[in-house]
Amino acid sequence: MVNKNAPKSVIRRLPVYLRILDNLIRNEVEVISSKDLSEEIGFTAEQIRKDLAFFGAFGTRGTGYNTSFLRDKIIEIIGLGEQTNIVVVGAGHLGIALIRYNVTKNPYVNVVAGFDVDPSVIGENILGVEVMNIARINEIVERYNVKVAVLAVPAEQAQAAVENILESGINVIFNFVPTKLYVKKGVYVHNADLSMELQSLIYYATAENIKDS
Amino acid sequence: MVNKNAPKSVIRRLPVYLRILDNLIRNEVEVISSKDLSEEIGFTAEQIRKDLAFFGAFGTRGTGYNTSFLRDKIIEIIGLGEQTNIVVVGAGHLGIALIRYNVTKNPYVNVVAGFDVDPSVIGENILGVEVMNIARINEIVERYNVKVAVLAVPAEQAQAAVENILESGINVIFNFVPTKLYVKKGVYVHNADLSMELQSLIYYATAENIKDS
């Protein structure tokens, strides 16, 4: 489902909506008022309405949202309907951790291969995912119709790895390298940020701020 | 700055505000209207006003927000005014990656030690951070007034590690282990979720959805 005008901030919130809807459906909530949905998700009802309006009108005035319908729509909007194949470029500590993490945690995404240039890790098998020579990336991307690369190489190798990734036809990069990447127009780079999550935790390090919720 | 009523969802957004304000200040924007701030941050003006209202009134009607004032307030609210000391429990691939990542990326947070039970990693030094025997956690937490533990051990060791962490006096855990942790009341556990970020990326894997913004 294409909407060229939806800002990144809206797209970033869609998985939050998806997770809450998944929870509601698990708890057999079929319909939810926009006020209750707002409380569950933690965004104002206006924010939710505005976000969803980029893609259509999904609520019914007076009754609210049908949870299954909205969940399916969001899956369709993001494009999670069928499992997406990704690769992880860089099989050092972080790359290996990301492969493991994804293999165990993510139902929508499938890691088909890891890549590296270091002969000592090439051939390793991480929970069923093989680490291959980066020279094989074109072949794998074509075979598995890979759309997204997770980048986890040392900073000094990042730009060379980006060239390999782009040449393979991938144009979405989830970048874990703390360095600026240079890419051609039409390529989408998202920089990972674990530190924002960590920062918000500091709030709770003041014992008085912990409440049960 | 204590507000027992601020929901988690609001606290989680504070670092987003902080990052945007840091950018605005870097670009010498001193005052910003609530409409322009809304566009920069990607939340509706109402959402921003409602979030900030948990902590006070920070805008001026007719002019908007003073960026430096608001940035300083948010730093104060989260408690980022002085560097927070944290420890990483588990020095496998993920733990080592998290130590490295934080050491290089996060100005507000300082990793004082890693901990493990495996003699083959105890004594390792990761960018200046020593991996110690978990038996030393009480001593280190007391010495550095540590408030937060990042948990990155294998799933089967998670609950034992949690006991060690809580006994040391830490009561905020950033959990990277895909398993449910049992903690006493008053302890705050935040489960890391890289997969939501990855999911939102899938949207851009449809080439038509990539726009320059």
C-alpha cells in the first residue's frame, strides 16, 4: 500500500500500533473505542486518527476500531503480509547477536544469510544462518529476493560494505555502524538507536518514578 | 523531577523530543512555534502539549517553545543531568556489542563494568570496560552508584542473573533476553525491541515508498 506522503515518524509508529492490536486480539477484544485505543497505545486519539488517515479511514464513528481489520490493514500497509528476507552484513559480535536475535524473535522477518570478509568467520553457522563471503551477496539477494540489509561491520569497512549492498540491488539499510553512510538517491538508510531507549530508562532509575503500570 | 502519573509511553517519547531539540539548538533555532515543533518531531501539537503537561507548562502562548529551556527541562525530567553509570550483565556477543556501542555512542550513559560467569571472558577489556566475575557486582554497584543493568545473558541464565542484579541494589533492568523475568514489586524491567524498528523498515522495501525526507 503506497503513500508517498506518509512521514517517517508515522511509519515508525505503525509497528507500535501493530503490537498493541496483536495484544488486544490475543485478549479477544474485537472492537475498541478510539479513546480506549488511545489509552492502550499511549498516543492521543487525534494522533492515531491523523496517522491512520494517511492510508484510509479505518474507524467507525460511534463504535471505534475493529481490531482484526485494523491489524490486517497495518500489516498490509507496512508490507509484512509475507515474510521479508533480509541479510546481515558483518558477522562480528554485533552481527552475530543480531542474527540470533532475529532468528528467535521476529515472525515477520527472516535472515537468509550473514556476510563477512574475514575467512575465520566465513562458513560459520548461527542458528541455521550461514555466514558467507560478501562476494556471494548478489547471488543470495537474487535467489531470495532480499530487500533489506542490516549493516554491522567495523566503521572503517562501512562504506565498502554499502557499495556491495547497493550493487546487489538492496536499497534499504538498517545501519548499526556509528558513521555516516553515503548512498545514492532512492536508497533508504535507517540508523539504529539503542541509546534513546536506554535514555528513557534513566527516568526510572529514580525509585520514586517507578509505578506499576 | 518526579511525576508518578506519567505513563511509560510518554517517558519513552522524551528522548525523541530531546534529540530533535538538540538538533534545533545546533542549528541555532532559539524559539519554535508549536506547529513547527510538531512537524519536526512528528507528533501532533496536541500530543506534544499533553505529554509535556505531565511535568509543567513549558510553552508560551503566541510564541511557542524556547528550545534551550525545553531541552534543559527534559534533561532534568529524565534525570540525564549527570552521567548515569550502568553495568552490562553477560559478556557474550550481544553484551560485548552493547558495551562497545554504548561506549562510542552515548554521552549520557557510562558503562562502568561488564559481568559474566564464564572464566574465559572474565578479565577481558572492551574499549576500557573490564569484564568481571558476577560475584563482584555488589562492590561495583556500591562504588559507582549504579542504577541500571543491561541484561544480555543466555535465556537459561537470565533469572539467576536477575537475582544477582537485584541483590546488588539495582532496580532498573534493560532486558535483551527473549524470556520473561520475574522481579519483585518496585523493579522496572524494559524489554528491548529491535524488531519493531526492523518492521517499520520493511515499508521502505517497496521502492515506491522511498521518498527523500
